[in-house]
Amino acid sequence: MDQDESSIERLKRTLYSRNENVVPKEKRTPVQPHETTIQKDWGAPPTFGLTPDVMAKPNNSFFNKFLVGSLIFFFASLGIALFIFFGGLNLISSNNLDINITAPSSVSSGEELAIGLSVVNGNRTDLEEVSLFIDYPDGSQSVVDNSKTLSHEKIDLGVIPRGGIKDYTLRTLLFGEKDAVKVFNLRLEYRVKGSNAVFSKEKPYSVIIGSSPILLNVSYPKEINSGQEVSLSIDVTSNSSVVLKNVIVKVEYPYGFTYKSSSLTPLRDNAIWNIGDLKGGDKKNLTVTGVLVGQNMEDRSFKITSGTPGSSASQNLDTPLAASLVTIGIRKSFFDLSVGVEGEASGGRSMPVSIKWQNTLPDKITNNHIEAVISGNVFDRSQVAVSNGGFYRSTDNTVIWDKNSTPVLESILPGDNGQVNLSVSSFQNSAQTRAIKNPHIDLHVTMTGERLGSLAGEISSSQDITIKIDSSLAISGKAVSNSGPIPPKADKETIYTITWVLTNTTNDLKDTTVTASLPSGVVWKGEASPVGENISINPDTKLVTWNIGNVSAGAGFTSSPKTVSFKVGITPSINQISSPAPLISAINAVASDTYTENRIGSSADSISTDIVVK
């Protein structure tokens, strides 16, 4: 026990000591080596007490041969199948069926196209119930009836024997734009004996349209001023050996173009026309007119397309045959031209017209010429007045200013401006205008000159103005006594019926009203006639208002006038003896002219009576 404690104490002391000499250096007792004999091979296998013939591996040669033979047969069959399939020796294959096509690579539009087809059966069996399906491209028409459009067709070819050939010729009229590619899709469907399956083979054929059967020639101005009238003259010429029926022309307008008229009546939308049939060499013209508005230096394009409809009843351009794109440049006005009318435009009144101009170009303009062509349904040719040296040529109602009559027009420098004047008038006799609806006077003003400088040439600017003449509105009234003393007596009431009559000449009116005031001593009795007329009185102001609303042109002339009757009563005072007593005063009619969009009016005299004492 003492040894154990001393060992523990010694271990504790050496454990916490920093002096390496304190730690004892113990020695281990060496171990003596010991040789061990180990078997270095497996030795003879154990026999377990059996004889060698029993321990020998059994010989299964039959099963080995069967397995090897099976593998050889499988790989041989697979090889033969692959050889037959890829070598083309199978009985039915679409690779052994072909559609040989004999046809041109291009054709003129509108001419007959003949496509020779040869169906070659390279299979080792017959093909039964063979059908050829044809999908025609757009623009295909029947050779027998060129008004009939072709789209799909099925042709029965019957039976094609093995190694046999079946020929067929496809004929059609083909229409289209020049350089267009048309594709025919050909598909064969067939069966084979002993099978319900349907096999197919497809092949496309493409042809290029070499020339168009329609030639388009468009005449148009290359540059115009914004707001200027522009005309497109479209010549449509047949370049086909067959008759083109129901030829359609379609015009696609640019932004800013407003259609005004055309030489032929459009089918619809003021953009599609049927110009009829065209024989070979025939030419027809279509002129489309409108106004083009845009910013300076903008270009606007019109697309003109001509072709045929899908059927005789169609109004659509289904088969385009020719197209043309024309571009018009919008340029700042060469002359800043403005035409204005001073004062009101009323019937029978002379209306002053001013034509102001300014050279907006950086170049001088010489030999300037101004023309104002006057027209209209109420234009009075005998009442034209011209100033500034102008000349009125009555043969064609044209006023002319040139350098000979107006020296300032001989040469206009950049920025120079000036003005010429004239006056026009409508018919003064109202009987001449009563039957005319929406009367107007038109002026078409054109200024031309010769521009000098690098861009020398003739230039022009034009301006159109329509002077709309206001309708003539008239109101009149009268009074008829109903009861009471006649003539009226002081301090006794007399009842009167007042009737208003309103007439209107040339333009439709709206928001029409008639107002009047009842003087002191006059009492509103009402009883308006006809029943339903919108007439009332404000009891505070004693203002009578007749709301008429719409009044047709010609009211009182070509149709009945607008009328209303109502009753008032008057009890004269003794101080009104021997003096006229007003029954109603300040009679005024106002309305809005729907044509000129002006507010027009008319007034009538007050209605009164003489009062005496009996």
C-alpha cells in the first residue's frame, strides 16, 4: 500500500513539475522473437469421401448448342429484316411510289397552266382505290369556266398495278401578281389488297408568276401643299389573252386623306370599285379625288391594287393581280395664300372677298398670276365687282390678276406679301332662292408663278372657300278681337287673340324661339292653339316665350309655316283715351342655322289697338 501511495505521489509530483530531470526515464523490457510456421498453399481439394467420376462437372452439350443456335437465328433474322426494310425490298413502301411532275417553272398570269403528272408504282403489289387530292393556290380558276374559282379537287385514278404508271394532266388558269410564288399541294391516297389501312404520299409543286395580266399606270402629283386637292388617275390595262371578269380596283388611303369624289361609283367604303370586264388590250380609267393634309416634308403613300373577286357576287378583291404604291410629298405652301369673306353672308347682300398672299420661299418669283373661279347655286353673275386691276371674265366666271393688270405681280421677292379684292353677291330676289336648299357661293383661288434659283420651275398654290348663305327667318303677328267692347273702352276688358306666323327659306333651323313682352294693363289669358305648342309666360317679367325647336327649310313657302295663337285681355285706363294701346311688344325670333352654323334672327312690329270712348 505504501508503494502504491508513493507511486501516486511521485506521479503527481512529476505531473505538475516543470523540471524535466524530475521525470524518471523508465525502460521497457524487450520481448523475445517467436517463429510461427504458416501453410503457404491451399493443398489438395477435399474429396469428402467421393470418387473422382462423381466429383466431375456434367457435360450439357445439347443445351449449349440450342442456345447458340437460337442466338444465331435471332441475329440473322434481324439482319435480314433490316436489309429488306432499308434496302427497299419490302412489299409496300411510300418510297417506292413517286409523283413525277412535268410543268414549267414560271407562267404568265392569266394564262393556262398544264401540269403533267405521272404516278409511278415501284412496289411489288398493286395499289387499289388510288385517289389524287389537289390543293390549288389562290388565283386558280377553271379553264372551262374562268368565273369558277378552284380550291380543292379529288381525282380517282383507280388501280395502279405493280411497276405500273398512271398519267394525268392538270389544267388551270393561274392569276397572281408578278413574281408571286404559287404552290400546288399534291397528295395520293391508296390501299393494298388484304389491308384496311390507307397509305398516302405527298408532293408539292411551285410555279412563279412571270408577268401580270393587269398593268397599272397611276398619274399623280409628286408634291402638293397641305390641304390641297389631289387626284389619282388610275389606268387599268388588260395584259391577258382571256377575258378578265368583274375587275376590282382597291385604293388604300394614307392618314390625312379625305375622299371627295371619283369618276366611277364605289362599291363600298369609297375605296373599292368594280370597273367591269376587261378583254385583252382593253384599258379603263378610274380617277379618285380628295384632300390631303399633313405636315411639311411628310410623305404619304397610296396603295392601288387590282384583281378579281372570289365570285361574281363578291365585292371583295380576293385575287390580287397587280399593285402599285405611289408616294406624294407634302411641302410648305409656295405661296401663303388665304381667302376671307368680310361681314355676314346673307341673301341678296354684296360680300367683300380678300385674297392675301406672301412669298414663303427663299427665292424670287416672277410672272405671277392669280385666278378666282366663282360658282355656286345662288351666285349672281351680274353682281361681281373687282379691284386692284383685276378682270372679270364672265364667260367662265373667272376673275384674273396678272403682271399686266397688277404690276406688283411681276416680281415678288422672298417675304413679300400683298392683297387683291373682289365682291360677290347672291340673288337679291328671294323668289329665286326659296326653292334652293343650303345656298352657297364657291371660290377656287389659284396663284402661280415662276420660281428662280437652283429649284427653278413653275409653282402654284391654291385655296378653296365656300360662302354659305344664311337662311332668311321672318316673324309676323296680328290681333283679332274675341269679346268685350270694340273699339275698347276705358275700364272695360276686351279679349284679343294674337296670332304669330314664322317662315323660313333655305336652310333647316334648330333651337328656334319667339319671345315678346306684355305691356302693363295687358293680362295673359292663355288658351294656346294648336294644342301642344310650347308657349308660356313668365308671370314676374310678363315675357311670353314660344319654343319651336326645329324648323324645316321652306316653311311658309314649300310647306306650311309655323303658327301659334293665344289670348290676352286689356282693360284700358281713362288716360289712354284716343291713343293706341299696345297689346304685345318686342317680338323677336331667333334660331340656329344648321347649314351655316350661324345664329340668325328676325323681329316684328308691336301689335296694338286704338281706344275710343263712347
